[in-house]
Amino acid sequence: MAIDFELSEGSKLAQAHYHDIALKQMRPISRKYDLREHDLPVEWVDYWWNEGRFGTKGRSEKLTEGFITICLQAEELCWGDAGLYLRMPTPALGGSAVSSAGTKEQKQRFMSKFREEGGHPIWGAMAITEPQAGSDAAAIETTADFDPDTEEWILNGTKIFCTAGEGASTADGGFVVVWATIDKSAGRGGIKSFVVMANTPGMELIGCEKKLGIRASDTATLRFDNCRVPKENLLGSAEVRKKDPTKTGDKGFKGAMATFDASRPIVAAMATGVGRAALDFLKEELENQGVAIRYDAPPRELTAIERDVIEMEAELQAARLLTWRAAWMMNTGKRNNLEASMAKAKAGLAVTKITQKAVQILGPVGYSKKLLVEKWMRDAKINDIYEGTQQINQLIVARRILDYPSAMLR
Amino acid sequence: MIDFEPDEEQALIIETVHQFAENEIRPVARETDETGIPPAGVVEAAHELGLVANALPEAQGGGGARSAVTGALIAEELAWGDLAIALSILSPALLGFPVADFGNDAQKNELLPGLMDSAFVPGSLAIVEPRFDFDVYRPETTATRDGDEFVLQGRKCQVPWLDGGTHLVVIANERPSTASSSGPPASGHLAAFVVPRDAAGLLAEPELLMGLGGLPTVELAFERVRVPASSRLDAGDDDLRRLIDRGRVALAAAGVGTARAAYEVSREYAKVRETFGQPIATRQAIAFKLADMAIEIDGARLLVWEAAAALDRGEDASRLARLAWDQVTRIALQVADGAVQVFGGHGYIRDYLPELHLRNVAGFSSFEALALV
């Protein structure tokens, strides 16, 4: 092994492939579904279901770079449109949860429909956040009670901010992974995740949020009212550990949290895509105006804009490389909990600032809805919030670098 | 394939250099800065590791294993011990690398073996000039052709000047002949010259800087210094721009090492210093500052590695070197300042290291080519 910053041929092909999709399938409808907030972006969803998801079929898997390639896909498609990316019919975070905590049988049962040809578009989603509990996932109040007569779990509670929750809860074949406690007194040890298939009686779609950005994404509120799921749909074991479950072999809470180690680099890559969209546009616009960025000019001779652009580029590239490092660690089987949070924290904040700066530099044009720059600024901000806010990721990084258990740093 | 793992040899070098930095450099960092005298035993001992010699050409007895990535890894670890001592240890490369890259056989045979002798011989490179409006690509120090000689005229500063050195490399603005030598040159045409330290008309004045106390540097005045035409290295404008990139990558790596040192000492301090009965590291105001430091250091390091890897592939790395350089200049200051802040009042006291780190990294906005990869 040796330090190397060159993408494999497979990754480069994938990058070009997804860039093309972003340009041809996403950008043309980007504004349309920003304005029509809760409409299903039919042309995009159909495209992805019928063609997009098979895009890399036939290409040698050996040439790709696992999670790095997934990150490249996320970056390119979010360069296209982050909201539409989140609306793709895929297992998404629900799939990540099943992959990291599910059995082989569960993976087959829940995921195979996403790979089969034909059928109709379906979605996966993960429901964690509740009206009173977001970042503090252990404080959730949704309950799961076991009914020994039917061998079913009965879910009760309300989930909010469930990305792709409309599609996942209403299109037959899709599913929502729901976090619930089976023993409130056990704290984190009592929290388990359950796969609830779309249209299961007792799961009700209450509605979708009206948001600052990523308006093409269905951010749902779901109510669970005596919603029964078979016991085979529990991810991990039903055993309640009174000890800190992150320190034991329990795949329940730990498995659920491990989902984030895989998903945070992807979210960081998504963020990088939105930031790059704004930066690419800004540089192109400056070039059209005859403003070239002089990378070799002494700092005192740089214009304010050149200085801004160079800093934006450095910040974006730092975010991208931290993301690739976390993804590369996934590939090599190294524990990347720290690095995943570093990437997410860096990327979320970097692109928030980059897109805001782009709007500022481009003045009235940047603020206008004639262009997409203002949209990218609104879309970018979510990356500093979801999948662990900036502060939650700082907290995780801080605990790790200080070697503090959670009780010592809250 | 994207890969962030140093190879086996690099891993061994990192380990060796880190141990050296921890056991030999760090314990004398403070004293060296206070006295301004490089710790001879330490620099000599580091010389025995062959860090520079390993990268010099085999034809002159070197290891022939020049790699910008490896150079960056070394610079970070050494600077983690202390920036000034790191730059002293690496100084032979300031003469050795330009001569190896652009010298003729006679120059290589004359100058390189000495840098690999058992005794440490420092190198030196003069590039920065003492002006507010200094532009590294358009130096005002001129080299004017006069028959078989060049006449060097101008001023340089931040020139490493450790005892025992014999030659230095001077970056100047080359002019065709004495006929057109009026006023400052309009456009840059960079050239590099090997100049003996005892050349007639070369005056060295020791300088005092905010930081780098342990690295002796001088301000140089070139008063019609005559050197034979053959002392001009065979390097064009583009070559020397690449040399500047190599300086930026090396310095950026050293900046990452310095920032890492500041971050680590403040992290350890935060775990033992208590307020209201708890270590200050348990407070988010401190813990989050430390987390941000860790994130920025890692991000900057990867930018440095990426630029170094581009250099090793022989690509034009000037944009990547600039990004890494700018990022390190910015975050190293942020980190070192944060470290002083974590220490509170003690951070301002010269018993502790953060104030030294802060003074050292403040120089990165003006440093050029104080080290090379």
C-alpha cells in the first residue's frame, strides 16, 4: 500500500457516468421540483428505476473502489441536485441499517426487490428523530412491545424528519427502519430497530415538511398506532443490555449507530457535490467575465474574489479528501467512527460557507431564482444538520480524541 | 487507487523520525528558541539518520530515493518536535536538491558529497526579500550577465545560516546584459545561482525574527557580487516555479507538524487542568475547539499529501501546492492560537510550548523555501 490520490479507472468511469446523469437528467428539472415541493419528480424517479440504478451494470466490479466509488456517485449526483438524489428509489439509509445490523436472511428479504428488474419504484428509509428527540437518539419515546401470542412487535409513537419517508411508507415493497425502545428503563440498551414494510396497518403518513431546501426530498412525519411487525423484522437481538451497549457485542444500538459510520462519509460526499456545484458555477462565471484565478500571485496582489475562491477550493478539497479517507477506511475494514464524523463535520460546514459566499460574490444574480446558486445555498445547509449536526459530530470527534466515554462529555 | 496508507518504508521512516523528534528534539525545543543556538548534538544525530542523504542522487553517494510524499512525512514529524530544529536538520536539502535537480556534473560532484559526509554541513537558499511587496516570482535581486560572469545585486532575508555552511543557492531575476540594467525588471525571469558564502561583496547580517529562534538566519546584501557564469544552475522559469512549489509543500508539511504539536499539548493540558472540579476538556467550549483543531489538521495534511503526490508523478502541482500552502497557513495559525487559548494565562507564559508554536506558525505567511521536498 502506498499513498495515492489517483482514482482507479473504474472510479473515473463511474464519475464520468454519474456526472453525465447529473447534467442531463437532474439539472434540467432541478428548479421545477424546487418550486413544486411535494410533487413526485416522476421523470427522475422513473429514469432511476428503469435505467439509472443499472448504470454501472456490466462494468468490472474490480475496477471500482467500493465506498470511494459510492462517494463519487453521491458527489456527482448531488452536484446535479441534492433533493432529487434523496428522492431516488433506493434502499438509502434503511438499506444501510439492514446492511450493518441485519442477518443474511434479512438482507435478502428486504433488499432483493431493489435489485430486481421491472416492478415499480420503491424506497427505503430510516426513522429515528422524534418531536422531542433528535440528536439525543437514546431519548426516543417510540415503544415496541412484544405480543407473545402472535410473536409480533407492536410499535407506538411518532417519527419526524424521515427522509424518503413518503415513498418508503406508501410504495409496496419498500420499508422504513424504525427505532424504538423495548425497555425505557434500559436507556440506550433498550433501543432496537425494526423493519416496517410499506403500507403495514398502523403506520400512517401524516405529511411532509416544508423546508428551506432539498425540496424535492420527501421529509415525512409517520405515526405508529399499534403497528404490528413480525418478530423476524427486528434487526439485531431482542436482548436488553443494561451495560453500555456500545461496549458490548450487541448489534442493536451499536449496529444502528454503526450505520452512521457508513452513511456520514456519503453525506459528506453529497455535501461536497452541492458545494462544488456552486464553486464550479462561480468560477465559470468569473471566467466569462475575464477574471482568472491566479494561483501563483503573491497574496497581497490577489483580489478579494481570488482570495475567496482559493480558500473555497482548499476548503472543498479538504472536505473531499477527509471524506475519501473515511470511505477508504470502510473499504479496508478499519474502524472509521472518528474519521466519518470528521469528514461530515468538515464537509457540512465547508459547503454551507462556500455556497453562502457564492451567493454573496454573485450579488443580485446569485440571489435570483433565475439561476440555481440560491438553491444550492439552501440545499447545502441541510448537510450541516442532518446525519448528526455539526455539534454532534464535533462531540463524537472530541470524545474520540480525548478518549472520553459519553458520560464525561455531553 | 485512492490510498491513505504510507508504504512500509515510509511507515518505518515516520516511526524513526517521530521517536527522534520526541526523544531528542522536543526536550531541547524551548531552550534552543531561548538561546538561539542550534543544539549541535541533536542536529548531528539527526544527520546520521540520513534523511536528506537518502534523497540525494546515487551517483554522488546518496540513496536516490527522492519522494515529495516521503519528504512531507519527514518534515511533519520533525516539525512536530520543533520547527526551527526541523529546518536546521533539513537545511542540507536547500543546497542539495537544487544542485541535484539542475546542477551539472561538476557542481554535483563538488557540492553533494560534502552534504553526505559524516559531519553535518548545512545548506542554504536565499529567496525571500525584505520588502512589504515581495513577490517570489519577481525578485528584485538581479543577476546581470557581464562577460563570463554574473553580477548579483540586491537584498535577501530569512536565509538559514547555520555554522559550517560553504555555499548557498540564490534565486534572482536574470537580465541579459549590463546595457539594459535600469530600474526594477518588469517581468520575472527567474534564475538560480550557486554562490560561495565568502564571495566578495556578500554581506550577512544576523536577523531576529518573531519565531524560529533556534534557526540562525541572516539578511544578505549582494553588493555587486561576481560569480562565474557556470554557477548559474540549468533551471528555467518553470523549473524554479516548481522549486517554489516544492518549498511550499515542504513548509506546509512542517506547518501541519507544528500545528499538530500545538494541538496535542493543549489536548493533554485540557485533560488535567480543572475548573469547578472537572477537567476543562469536559467542557464543550474547550472540547469542540480541540475537535475542530483535529479536523483541520487532518484536512490540511491530506491537501499536503495530494500536492506532494502530484509532484512525485511529475505533474504541474502549483495549484495544489497553493491550496495546501494557503490552507496550512490559515489553519496552523488558528490551531496554535487555539492552543494558547486552551492554556489560558499559562499559554502566554514561555514555560509552555503553545506561545512558541504561535510565534513559529505566524511566519508561514512570509516563509518560502525554508525547506524543500
